[in-house]
Amino acid sequence: MWKILSFIMLFMLMLYGCLDKEIIDDVNLVMVIGYDVGEGNKIKGTIVAPEYKKEQPVDSKVMTVESDLSRDLISDLQKESPAPLVYGKLQFALYSEDVAKQGIEKYVDSLERDASVGSKVILAVCKGEAKNLLEGKYGQQGTATYFRNLVEHNMHRENLPIINLHTYLRNFRMKGKDPSLPLLEKKNDHVKITGLALFQKDKMVGEIENDQLFYFKLLSDRYVKGIHTITMDDGNKASIESIRSRRRANIDEKNPFHLTIELEIEGYLREYSEGTVRPEILKKAEKAFEKEIVKNSMEMIDMFKEKNIDPVGLGEEILSHSRGLRKVKNWRDIYSKMEVDVHADVKITETGVVQ
């Protein structure tokens, strides 16, 4: 009896696998979608679907259409596609800077409402037209894989905070925080991450350049394996590697509007530009690193307050520690009154290569 049941189950699994393959072969899987401002009040949408050919590089099928609503883009593109377009494998959504400045809520809402779209879809903003970036040729891996890999490895190994559809919606809806998205730009035959697009609610209102992303991630996220080069007071340079960071927020009991961000950073001295690395050199490197972190972090927070945006969630820290303040309707009124200090504690535990 068990042998018969096992045979039936195995047969059904094999049959399911065959059916699934036939379905996938008969559809175009939309893996990237881009949004631009169209003519009049229309939305210009561009999709990328990979085309797999035996023993050949992945080719990318690119289609563009203009529609009245973002939800109509796929429906209108279906009329031009020889095979059904399916959202089920969507990996990346790209918004032009013009679209981002007008507001992206309606575009994100259409993704959220589609049950076939996963929460880990990466969202990003680009300089220039999204269509222009998506029409590029980026090697054998195909456009969809290229864009996803570009952003993902910079989130996990470099200075980008973790950002996807889920984190965007959480930050957008959270009382006391604003969203941010990676900012991309086409450079000849490749695409470069140039910084971070900053939002107030769903509208882009500013940006952070690449050289400030390290401090942004310290304030908003945590490092597991980072690298950063500092300039010491004597002009020598030191490369700090395997950086691990922790962030803690402390509220003044006597003044609930006073917030202190405590940053703990650990790493080792990978390279030093001159001389023998002695214990006093490590101490100088630690102090120089602490000074640099505090200076750049405070300048960044001041810029956020001038723009009345809070992408690192300082307002959320205040609100979560005070029951009375949670009832305030407009948390930005609280944010404007906040006093913020940043303290950094750097520990350089080892030395690596000396040049």
C-alpha cells in the first residue's frame, strides 16, 4: 500500500514539474519595471523580461508604453506582446527623478496590491529616464540580474542600507520616519550608484552623495563588514576594515526632546600610509575616526532638519520612548524641536598591512 502511495505521489510531482515548465516557457516574466513621466498626464512604463536561449547570453526583451494609470501599464503592454506578461518574478522597480519628485505612492501602491509581487522587490530612483537605463546592454547576465546584483551587494557589503518594497512601505507609514531609496545613474556602458534619494512622505526632496553614505548607514542601520578610509591629524591615511557597528539611542529623562545617538564601531587597521604602526598610532586613528564620524553625522542631521525630513528615524526614537508624545498628530512638530547629539566610540583591535 505504501509503495503504491509513494509511486502516485512521485508521479504527481513529476507531472506538476512538467506542467510548470510548460507554463514558464509560454510566458514573459517581467523582472524589471521602470516609470517615467509621459506626455500630458500619462505614465510611461518600461518593462524588461529575460529571453533565455540555449548556450547563449541572456537577452533582455524591453517594451515601453504610455498609460493613464500605473495599473494599466501591464494591460496595455499585453496588447503588444506575443506571449502573456507575468509579474510573478518582479525583482526591481525603477523611478525616474522626475517621477520621484512628483510622488511615487500610486506606483508603489499598485505593486503592493498585486498579490504576485513579493515584498523583497528592490526600489530605486535614477537620474534621467528610467527607459534609457533599462534599454542598456549590461553583459551576459541580463538587465534584471545586473540591476539586482548591483544594489544587493552594496547593501550587504558596502554603504547602502537595506531597502526593498517592504522597508519602503514600513518607513513610509511609520510615524517618525521618512523613506529613502538608492540613486542610480547611467555612465557610458554601465550603471553607477551615486548616492541615496531622500523622501518626505512619497516625494523626493533631496539626496546624499556617495561619500556620505557611510555615516548614513551608521545612523540608520548597522555594519557587519564595512571598510572606510580616514585622514588623521598629521595627514596620513588609514584604512579601517571589517567594520562592525552598533547604534543605541538614549533619551534625556529630564528633556524628552533631547536625543543622544551612541555609535560603537569596531574594526582593524588594514593599511597605514606611513611609518610603523605603534599602539599610539592606533589610539590616534581611533580618535580621528571618532571625530570624523561625529562631525559628518551632525552635519547630516542638521541637513535633514533643514529639509524637515527624518530618514534615520530620530522622531520614531522620541515617540517610542514617550507615551504622551505618541498622541501628537503631526510628529514633524516634535522633530523640529529635537536636540540631537552624536557620540562615537571606536575600537581598532588589530593591524593588517603597513605600506
